[in-house]
Amino acid sequence: MIVRAALMKGRVALELAGISGAARDMRYLAAYVMGIAAQDLPLRSQEVLSHTQITALERAVDARTLGQPIAQIIGKRQFWGRDFKVTRDVLDPRPETEGLVAAALTLPFHDVLDLGTGSGAILLSLLADCPSARGLGVDISLKALDVARENAKVLQIELKRSAFLYSNWFENVTGDFDLIVANPPYITQEEMLSLDLGVLTYEPHLALSPGGDGLDPYRIIARDHGPFLRPLGRIIVEIGPFQAANVCALFKSQGLNGLKVHQDFDGRDRLVEAYKHA
């Protein structure tokens, strides 16, 4: 079977399964089994796939029809221009989260704390773009921390600049930082019921929702940040599109100021940024 025919067959299967972006997904899957970059696929559309490649592609298509994220099938996700290993133990980094990295890079920082680091995509992107900075990523999932450490190794973010620690939020953290970032679980218990089945099946629920109104992580960050954030330091957190007012109120009640709300590509509230008094 030639590549073009395999792409067409797979696209039909994905479309019948109700997978949006079927043509795009097939390009990623075909490139994956061929061991090439997706952008090189058009130049090789007339190549004949081997039996091994056809079998691998069929398995990948079957997994995608069941809703497994592309990043988990191919084992990586591009984020902020770099590839990050992704497994079922970490949240699949979303494009809108790149806005958090962009906001953080608008001002200099030296020491950064990433709460709920997951794959390490946020922390390692910041350190890769700021060679003089150091960072600590914390998570309550030991498997997630293993993924983050592997990503740090691949990206050659040396140990003297990056560290990963098992911690429930600030519980095991020592030291202080001029930047604290977090993409915490914020989906409400009610909203979890309407999530895509693929997300519910394949992504870690602890990274998606804290239950209840989805605001508990922000309550913890607002309440406990004091000893860990230096004067004039910043906190930047990702939020759900309807949580900006509540998160701003929580941060303001704990003495943070200079509050800013940033929107994502679609004009939805996506980040809250706050500063600590001098």
C-alpha cells in the first residue's frame, strides 16, 4: 500500500469514528510510523509502506478512533517549539498553555517554581529560553516526575539548573523564587461530566479537576505562596475561561497586587498574573 492510499483509508476510519481533524491526525500518524517529520510527508506520498509500517499504522489508527490523544500514540507533543515526551501519566500540553510561557518571558527571572509540573513542558521551556535561570518543578505524581526528568535530559537542561520534587503543592518546597507558575487542575466536577471521552479515558484526572468548583488549587496558592515568593515576585496561573474574577479575588485577598488577566487565541480569559508587594 502506498502512503497516499493509507492516508485516505485512515482518514475515512477516523471520520467515521467522529474524530475531528482526521486528515491532520493521519499525517502525524503516518509520519510517526515512517520515522519522518510530518512536513516531509507530501514528498514521500508515493512510497510503498512495508508490512511492519502498515501494521503499526493500523494499530495507531485504531487507538485514535478510541479517542487516545495523538501525543500519547506517537509519544511526544510539540510545545513552544520543542518536543516533549508525553504519556498517560501527564497532561497533554495544550497550545493555549504556551501563553503562560510567553507571559512569563516578558520580564526577567532567576529562580522559578512550577507547581504541578507534569511533563515539565512549562518549566523546561522557560529554562531553555533563559539559560541563566534555575527552576524547580513539583508534582504529586512520581510517574509524572519521571517523565519531566526525562524531558529535561533530552533537552539538555542540566541538573544544576533544573530539579524535580515530589510535593503536594508547597508541602516539600524549600527556598524562595521570583516567579511561580502553575497550570493546575481547574475543571469543575460538573464540567468533568461533559468532557470528551478520549480526555476522560486517557488523561490523568488529578491533572484535570480538583473536584467541586475547581478553585481549590488557587485557594492553596493564594494562601500559602507567602514564604516562597520574593518581594516584587510574580505568580502566573492558567485558569478556566470563567474563573478570572474568582481567582483575582482570591489573590487580592491575600495581598497580591498588579493583577492582570490574559486572554488566549480565542479571546477567552486564560491566565491570571499577580505581583507581591515590595
